[in-house]
Amino acid sequence: MRIVELVQGTKEWHEHRKNHLNASDAPAMVGKSLYKSRTQLLIEKKTGIIPEINSNTQVIFDKGHKYEAAAREIIEQQEGVDLYPVTGVKEIDSLLLSASFDGIDLNETFCFEHKTRNKTLATVKSIDDLDKQYKIQMQQQLMVSDCNKCLFVASNGDKESMVQFWYESDEQLAKEIIAGWHQFQKDLEVFETPREEVKPEIKALMELPSLSISIHGEVSNSNLDVYKSAAIQFISEINTDLQTDEDFAQAEIAIKFCDNSEKELESVKKQALAQTADIDLLFKTVDHLKEEMRSKRLTLNKLVKAQKEAIKINIVNEAQDQINSYASKIEIEFEGVSLGKVVSDFSGVIKSKRNLASMRDAVDTELARLKIQLNETASQIRENLNYLKSLEDYKFLFNDLRAICQKPFDDFKNLVDLRISEHKKKEQEKLDLERERIRQEEQDKLHKNIVNENKKPNGKVNLKTSLQNAENRCQDETTKVIDEKWMDGKLQWITSYIGGEDFSIEQIEAICTIISLFDESEESKKEIFEFVEMMKVKYK
């Protein structure tokens, strides 16, 4: 780790953070931060503009720094080491990673990360219960430094409020962080800064005159005509083309207004009814306006729900198309090998989102996660296929390549090696059987030839001459390959022992069978000796 001489919170420190991939930003990078979205981090990195800290937030930060300093002294006493707040940098896999440590010892044995205690952190019972955003930050700190563990502390600057747990390096999480930063940089290159998000401005609705009606046998006093004119104008001006967050907010206000107006009209009608039994025109007008308000309210209600659902579906479909296209481009490299179905959760990640901006951020974060997953799968397939390329002659053994190509490399290699080994074994068995068949055929042919060539008029065969002829035949290369047991003078011992006795055809065939098994061992010699002696006694 290279230590950078910076004081946390200074202008130089902020400039340093703009040009590095920081541990405190890592949770937002993977979409796990409770305080900053991935889209917000992309905007900051693209524009270099960091949101200004208001006075209330600065008070919170100052209090947090105070608690951190006090907690550091307590931990120093507890662990018996001096801890120093430093900023460190390390390049890993072409990524310039940075981490600001709340404390680290000179030997980089362990580091210290402090958070202000809150209700959530106060309930944490073990490191396993700690939210992942904190683990991600500490993991990058361990990656930047040579430490193998980090002490997480949540406190208000005193020992009594202190909650602390040891976090040890997680290799899998480290891989996720590296893959996440690589994908973040790819996304950053093509990221287009969205138009400045403006909080939807709710326009003031048209004020309708207060409806007043007085009846004494007839309508003696009413401003119903004025009210009607204003109400009809208001209804006609309500926007039903809903596209933006502002449109939806305005529509929801209009729905409430229409609902209230309906109730007001009903109330006036009841008041009028109490004064007279039948003022037909008055009631028809009131009923008409009430129905107009109701109709517009119901229409807007349906529009809001339908349009929101349509926009959600459109956002999800666009994201699904993007990830499918991304997968297809990767698959081109693998010539028919599929990455498999991409299992996404775009619908799930937008369920609790209230506005379009938060929906798009959640979908973009899920999209980045899936791209990372596809990149890892592609890397696995690439490694497996490269191994198989060196064994091109055995490619026919892997017709199920699509099903097995995503296995971990060691499993894939073992499977490939096993199939090839079994195939070689079977082929060798076939070859051995074929060689044995040919050897047997040639041996049978050789025996018959020996007998026929050395047959005497009386039907006897001279064994010595026959065996010598057989040995001479063995000089022929084809015969030598078929039956090497006739070679290297092995027949000399047998012929010198037996002499020139004459044997029948049946006897010579039997002797040839014994000789074919001869391996010059004492046991074999003994068997042949006993056999020949038996032949002499029986047939001589």
C-alpha cells in the first residue's frame, strides 16, 4: 500500500477521491448503500461535482469525527497499539483503489472502522448481522492495505455505548468488488448525465367559487351558474397525458380535488332538499356537475394506475432487452455455446420505488449486477474452452458441451480428462483384441505351414527342422510383429534339448502351442521339459 499524505475532509482529500475508486463509495457502486444510489455515484464521477453539505449534515459529520477520535483512543488502549488515520492507494487488476482508514497500525496488522451508533447498529449481535454495505467498505480497506482483519466499532465516543466486531477478509466479496468496479468503469464511459432532476412542482388548482344556494319555494339566491362555468373549465383543463413524475403528482392532486368537489355538491344538494321538495333545474345541474367531477376523478385514477404500470413495464422490458443483447454479443465469441437464460429481477427491484428516478436507478443497478455475472460466466467458459482446444482430436466426446461448459475449471478439467482416459482405455482394449485375433490367426497359419512344409512320406515331421524353419520365418517383419515370442533365439534351447526326433502332425501342433507360451522362465522350461518327456514316452 502506498500512503498518501492527506487530511480527511480537506480540499486535497476530496480531489484525491475524484480520481480514485474509494472504499466508502464501494457500497454505492454495487447498489448496497443506504445513503447514495449507484446512479448518483455515476453522476459524481462523470461530472466531478459533489453535492454540497448543508449545515445540518455538517453538524452530524463533525459529531461523527469527534466520536471517531475518542473511540480510536479507547481501541488503542484495548489493543495495545497506536492507530493512525491515513489514506492509502493500491492498484489491483488495473484498478486504482483507495481507502481512507479511521485507524491502522504501523505494521498493518489490522485497521479500524468507526461509525456513529444508531438504533440499527445498536441491535447488531455479531459480524454476520452487520449490513453488507459496511462489510464491502471494510473489505476494500483490507484489499488496499496488507491487513487481514478490520475492527468495526459503532459508538458515541464512549466505552459504554461501544459495539465492536472483527471482520476478516472474504475472498468471494473481494472478487465481487473487483468485478463491480470493472463494470462501473465500463458503465461510466457510456454514461450520459441525466437532466437535472427537479422535484415535481404541484401547480395550484383553479379555485372554484364557494357554492351557495337559498330556496324559499323557489330558488331565491344561487351562484350555481358561476360555479358551473368555473367547474366545467377546471375539468376540461385537467391533464390526462401522464409521462413525468410531475404529471403523476398533479393528477393525484386533481383526483383528491374532484373527490372533495363531489362531496361538496352532494352536501349542497342535501341542504337544498331540506328547503324545498322539488327544484328540478337546480338538482339537475348539481347532479350533472357531480357526475362530471366523478367521471373525471375515476378517469384520472385509472390513467394514473395504468400509465404507472405501463412505464414500469417499459422500464423493465428495456432493461431485459439490454441484458439479452449484452449476453448475445458475448455468445458470438463462443460459436454456439450459450450462456444460458439470464435470470433477472427487474420487476422485484422496482416494487418499493415511488418515482421514476428511483425505479430507473434500481433497474440500472440490477443491470450492472447481471453484466458482472455474465462476465464471470463468460470468463469461466473461455477458460474451459481454451483447455479443450488443446485436445481438439477428442472434441467428439463432448456433444454435451453446452451443458458442461459453465462448470468450475477444475471440475471441467477433471471431467474432460476422465472421458478422454476412458475413451483411450476402450480404444486400447479394442486394439488389443484385434491384435490378439490377428496373432492367433497368423499363429494357426504358421503352425499349419510348418507341418505341411516338413511332412515326410510316412506322415511324420522332424521337429528340429520345423522349429528352425519357424525361427527363420520370424525374420519376416509381419510375423515378428504378430508373435515376438518366436524371436531372439528362444527356440534354440528347445531344439537342442529335443534333438531330431520325429513327431506326428497332432504332436507338432501341440508342441507349437506350448512353445508359443515359452518365456524362458524356469517354470516354463520345467513345463516344456515334462511335456516333451511325456511325448517321448508316449509316442516314441
